[in-house]
Amino acid sequence: MATPMIYELIKQLFHKPATNCFPLKYYPSNTTVTDLIKKVQKGEAKINSPVAIPEKFRGKIIYEREKCIGCRLCIKVCPSRAIEFIPEEKKIKIRIDRCIFCSQCNDICPVNCLHMSENFLLANENRFSEELIVK
Ligand code: SF4
Ligand code: SF4
């Protein structure tokens, strides 16, 4: 006996895919994901256009270091302890591997020196990579 599920499955056969191939349709076997992302960032490789980035998307944090007054409010509100204080410089550094992109640091910063970017290409084989540290 046909169930609503079967009707839905048949209907979906004639629909365009809701997702797209990302990042590449054919992934080169001699390239690591990290290398591929670096190539894309340098403009040496092109990825399929991802779906449009929604408004207020929370990607990798941007830190305007020179504006920071070292108040540490961001450290107090960060739920994942992703932000460390550098006492000798009175500045911070953010570990993106720990960040959950909640934007609380961004919201509380009194001098507005933290921002959520649209950058979501953050895959890295080494969680301690310099690329995952914002300072
Ligand atoms: S976005 Fe959230 S998790 Fe990430 S550093 Fe800021 S407060 Fe911490
Ligand atoms: S809240 Fe803003 S000004 Fe204060 S330490 Fe964090 S980044 Fe610097």
C-alpha cells in the first residue's frame, strides 16, 4: 500500500536539488582540504558558488587590534573560553577552533573592535594552526 512517504519520494525525483555541490564537484585526489582552501583564498582555484550567505551570518571573527582597550569583557562573556588575554600587550587572541560563533564578544565590546565576518572556509587539519588564531 502506497504511503505519503512514497508520494513524496516520487515528487522529489522531479525537483531540482536543494543543495549544491560544495566545494567542488570533482575533488582533486592529490590535494588536501587545507591546500584547496588556501588556493581558493589566493584565487588560484574556484569553488562552486555556495548558497547566498544570509544576513547577519556569523563567520570567522575579525579583530581590530589597534582599537582594543584590553577591558576583557569579551573574555568574561565567551561561553567556550576561546579568548585569551595577552597581559604584556593588553590585547586578546581568539582561538577559532574553540569559537561557537555566538557573537557575544562582538555584542559586548565597548569599542566595537570585534566583528563577525562572512568567512566560513575554516576547515583545517591542525586545530592549532595560525589560520585559526585571530590576534
Ligand atoms: S563568538 Fe562566542 S564563542 Fe566565539 S569568541 Fe566570541 S564569545 Fe567566544
Ligand atoms: S571587549 Fe573589546 S576592547 Fe575589551 S578586550 Fe575584548 S576586544 Fe578588547
